[in-house]
Amino acid sequence: MKRIRHHGQPWVFTPKDFLDLGTPHAVGMTLLRLVRNNGIRRLARGLYDSPKKHPVLGLLSPPVEAIAEALAGRDGTRIQPSGAYAANLLHLSEQVPAKIVYHTDGASRQVRVGGQTIILKHAAPSRLRAHNRMSGLVIRALRYLGKTFITEDRVKQLQRLLSSKDRRQLLKDLPSAPVWMHGHLRAIAGKELKR
């Protein structure tokens, strides 16, 4: 519980996050006891969180990002949000995708958490090459939008959203992006090019 509290909320975790404390069986039994005592919540098979309670809404669901990251850590896979979801996360599109899809280098599957379904869809490793999470998000979002819908306003939006470190990394991750996108990525990096 000390480790769970130290992480704060929202943290979605798996038994793998505690294997340094005991055997897989001991960790599993301890997590089961904590669920029964309402110390933690079981979201799905092998996924847990320490639920946050809202005075009016009751127990809140953890963010989809936290669930996806926990799945990737548990399974030892890489994941990136699909183009539509990436565009929404970066505020390039107000359209909220009906299905939350992540591309993964692992097996395709669906994970249901509460009323939400997260779809993990196998993708070629070349599509998951970006070394940085933010670079991957930007590349996926721009690929989804397509050449004709990458406007000056959207480039400025990304310039404001990305930190200086993220913009420098974006330049390093240019080889991970299609050639048609390079000019847009350089424009997003902006002043980082001059350093």
C-alpha cells in the first residue's frame, strides 16, 4: 500500500509492479486481499488501481492512457494511440473517437474496463519506431489528418503544446516519420532547429 500511495492517483498497476516484494503467488494473494478489503480495485484480469472518489460522481474510472500504459508494461510491448485518438489527445481534433484504439507490437485484443473497451491492434514495428511518446503521438496524429489538413493553426497548436525537449526529440525522430511529413515536423520544432 505504501508503494501504491507513493505513486499517487491515477496509477493503474499489475502484479508485475510488485514482483520485487515476493513471489508471483504471494503478490497475487496480497492484491486479492487488498481488493476484498476495498483498499484497491480490480479493473480487469491482472489490472488494478486505487480508485479516486468524487463527492458527487462516486468512484472515478482511471484515464485510458494509464490503463494502456499498465497493459504495455505488463505484457512487455510498445503501444501508441491510433491516429484519431492521438489527434484528439493533442487537441488537433475535437472529434472523440467512438472506440479507443492503440497500436501495439504485441497481439491484437480487446480489454474491457468498466463501460469502456480499449482495442489493442497489432501494427508493424516500423509504425512504432518513434523513440519518444510525444513524437509518436504527433506522427500518428499528422498521418491521420493527412497532408491537406495539416494547417498553420495546427502547427502552431503543436508548437505551444510541445516542450522544448519534445521539439528537439521530434527532430531526432524524423527518420520514424514519412518523408512527406518532415517539413511539417521541422516547422513544429521551429526555433529548436537554430540551436
